[in-house]
Amino acid sequence: MDTDIGALMVIFTEFYYWVTVPLMFLIHVGFCMYEVGASRYKNHLHTLMKNTMLMPLVTITFFFFGWWIYFAFPNGPGITGGLNDVVNAKPWAELMGTHMGGPGVNDPDDPVLGNAGWARLNGVFWAAFLLFSWTAASIVSGAVIERIRPTAFWIIAVLVGSCTWIIDAAWGWHPDGWMVTQLGYHDAYASGVIHAIAGGAALGVLIPLGPRIGKFAEDGTPRNIAPHNKWLVTIGLFLIYTGFWGFYVACNVPIIDHGTIGGAEGVVNFTATTIYLTPTTLSAIVFNFLMSLSGGLIAGYVVSRGDSFWTYSAGLAGVITASAGNDLYHPIQAMLIGAVGAVCAYKLHYWVERTFKVDDAVGAVAVHGYAGFIGLVICGFMLWGHPATAGYHAEVAVITPWGQFLGACIMFIVLGFIPAFVLAMIMKGMGILRVPPAVELVGLDLSEDIAAEMDAHSISEADIAEAKRLGLLA
């Protein structure tokens, strides 16, 4: 590090991203509580283990190839070039292991491996993106509770968490991403990059998976399978709200020297930026996150007539809808956009359920997918003409409604729905997607419950035998 200021910048940035990781971890605590609260008693352990085990599986696969995809794929399928050479994200690379932050040993002249700053930051950047990966996979988890086989879900989780979402991050978040440079795609806090793709993937799995037994009457009328514990749902969603603070902060880049990396002209050095290196502040996050959350909560309460499940879910939908442009919206805009997204998500959920007989157990497709899609389109109109990113290139694309709409279709349909639908159909054809009807009827926790009952019975028999041996029982 050349200067004391440079050293401070790197140390602060390292700590900044490190802090986002435990904050975002709360999202997954919230998902576990939320999904258990929404599932019935007979499926609790299955729901918990399904959502828990995606974490190590996605972590390992993200280490081996997910992080590499982000740096290798920004040019798309040959749209602006081929694969990028990746020096810091291959699993055998020097910076993908324990490193004390000095220059690269193997190639000290390399601009990345020989950069002491990047040597310190590679791990915390990887971890922040990994937590995004967990979030994307967990969104699918809630939609498919109570009937999917664990193994089938974990395969889908790896697809979404370590493949498709990180491809869309390479296309729509990376400074050289072709959607950013060619379409003017702008998605500061991941309405599409995380939420639309995960919602699309959830829909792609739900269609082949089919509804839960008893969800629809003989005439096709949907029945309400109510959450068994609305307290758990409430606390789970509040933990997700809390984790979203870390999510928003991780989408920013702190204290960075714009001049050395082509940042926006006229911006003072060493300030906060979005992931596109366009200027923002943590104050913008505070204003717009809370205002979009509030708009969603109020709209959800009104449109659902006070239904607690949809009121809390609508708050999340409000944040997700406004997230694409929450770096630039006025707080009142964020509030109104959040309200619009919450109402649309609620209405679309029940329309799709009635029309296409799709059983989305927690409304994940609506809250994440439809709200994210709508948020991208609204951003195209509200921020029309604004630069999509900072000055990485000679000509910077601007935000347009058509660019955002096309980007939303790529996120929700091309990278979200289609890959998940194809994979789910393959697993359905192989008979490994859904549990047998008998298992679903008695509950997916049956094997664990029977094992526990047998153990308890064996222990009781052993106690009785010992008591007889000691003469305590005749």
C-alpha cells in the first residue's frame, strides 16, 4: 500500500464487507423461521434441513466455480467478447486461500495478484457475493415447501445459487457486463439480479412440481393452507428486513478512488458508490429502504384487508420493487413505488394461483419475482436518460424503459424460469422431483419421527428390564 490513506481505505473496505456477511446471515435465519412458520407440523424438520443444507452445498460450489463465473462471463454468450481471463477466482488461485494481504508471491507484477489491496479484499467480496447466492436459492426454497424431495431441491439450489444468478450478476452488475454497457441496465440493489431471477426460477420449479395435496378443490377453487404459526412468520420476516440492511450495504462500494478506476466525473474521491461506481451515500439507503418498506407495509395491509401474512410479505415486496433505483429515487418516490409493487405482487399471486393452479406456498414468486420485474420496468421510466453506470467506457449507456424491460425478461425468464423449468422437468421424468403421495400425506418428517419413537420405546424397554433385575418391579 503506497500511502497511509491507501492502507486505511483497504482496511476499512475489508471490515465494511466483513460486517455485511453476518448481517446478511440473518436473512437465512429469517428464511428458516419464516418457512417453518408457513409449513405444517408434519413437515418442520424437512423444511429446516432443506433450507439449511443449501448453505454448505452452495458455499462449496460457489468456491469452485461460482466466483469464477462472475469474472469470466460479463461479455455474455459472445455478445461483446469471449471469456475473460480470471486470475483471482479460480479455486487453485493464490488469492482463493489464506493470504496475509501482501503482494502476490507467484506473480508480483500482475495488476490483480500483485495488488496488496485486492489480496486483502478477495475473500470478503467472495463472502458477500456468496450470501447473495444463499438468498437467491432460499427464495426458491419457500415456494416449494411440503412436497419437494430434499435432493431435488439441493440440485436446484446449486443451479440458482452458483450458476444462473451469478451469470446475471456478471451481465448486469459487473462493470463490463454486456447488459450494463449495451442495454443501459441499472439495478443498484438487485430487484432483478437476485429477486427476479429467483422468483422466475421458483415458478419454473412449481409448474412441474405441482400443487400440494388438497390445495385445490375438485372445481379448481384454491384452498388456503394457512401458516401454522404466524408468530414465527412475523419474526422471520423481521429478521429478513434486518438482514436486508447488510444486503443493501453490500451492494455499495465504500471509500474508493474514482479517478483510478474510471468513476463518475466530478465525484469527490473516497466516498460511497453503488456497485456501478455511481455516487450514493448510506443516507440514501436509510431514507429509501425505510420509505419503500413503509409503502409496501401500508399498501399490503390495505389490499389484503389486514391479513398479517401478506402485510409482512408486502413490506418485503415494497423494498424489492424500489431496489433497482433506490440509489437515485427521492424517498417519496421510493414509498410510492414500494406501494405499487406490493399491490401488484398481491394481486398477481392470486390471479396466477386461480388461473394456472400454481401453488406457491409463501408467495415467493410474487414477492420476489413479480415485484422485482415490475421494479426494473418502473426504474426504466423513473430514471430514463440517467447514466446506467460510471465512466468505465468511452460511451456510457443510459437507462431506458426498453432496456430495463428487456433486462427484466432476461432475469425472470431467460436465466430464472427456463433453466429451472428444464431441470425440474428432467428430475420429474426421472421420478426424483417430488415425494410420493403417501409420504406427503403423513408428513415428510415421518422417518425422523419413527426413528425417535423407536429409540424412546427401546429406552423404555431397557429401563423396565433393569428395574426388574434390581427387583424394583415384579
